[in-house]
Amino acid sequence: MAADVRDQLHWHGFNMVTVEPGGLMNASRTDPDNPWLQFALASLERTEGIVPALLPNLGGSLPNHVFTDRLGLPTIWIPHSYSACA
């Protein structure tokens, strides 16, 4: 896949760009009892008027682990759409 991205960039004239295969993006998790998470959930509930769904685990498709594992920060991801949208 990295070669495909590089080929496209080079085809469009971006020969100065180097593309290297990336590492794994580990799954991450924020404790549901975290105060910041509870603050965000309460804010979303007040704003939308409904109880938001809470999924404390995030699969490894985003580099979220940089914040949770390396920096030790809780993260809150609010999607732009609904889960059935895929």
C-alpha cells in the first residue's frame, strides 16, 4: 500500500515525498469512569437531549494510541456520523 501511495504522489508531481510503511496502530481505551469522559457525556446529553452511546474502546484504525499510551492522556472521540454509516 505504501508503494501505491508513493506512486500516486509521484505521478502527480510530488517526487520529493517519501512514503514508508507505517507501524501498527494499537487499540486504545479510556476508562468509562474518567471525569473528563463523564463531563463530555453530560455535555452531549444536555446538547442533544438524549443519552449518548458510550464505546470506551477504539480499534486500531486511528493513531489514538499516541495520546493514550505514549502521553497517558484520556481521549474522547465523537464521530461525525452514526455507527451504521460504516
